[in-house]
Amino acid sequence: MSHKQEILEYLKTGNSLTPLEALKRFECFRLGARCYDLRKEGHDIQTEMIRNPWSGKRYAKYFLKKA
């Protein structure tokens, strides 16, 4: 199964996914690119930007918008 398919199935179960989680779970270094590809195919993937309270750095969390 491709990264794109694995990510879509994971998001369809109601989970959200961050780049670090995608690396650990699917060995996928380019989660943003895979989500971009899925959006082009018509999937309603949303992005929420999260700020780490300790470092102040930001990262994306991806999820499927519920109908």
C-alpha cells in the first residue's frame, strides 16, 4: 500500500496526523505533499497549525473534515 493510501485510511478512521507521527507510523517524510495529493483527488483534508508551548515552534496537524 502506498503512503498516500495508508494516510487516507488512517485519517478516515477519525484520526489526525502530524509530520512526526507520519514518520513514525508510515515512514513518510513528506506528509504535507501526500495531503496535497489527496486534496487534488477531492478529499477534504484540513490543516490545523499547532504551536509547541515549550519551544514556540509550529507544526501542522492534518485531519479529514467530518461531513
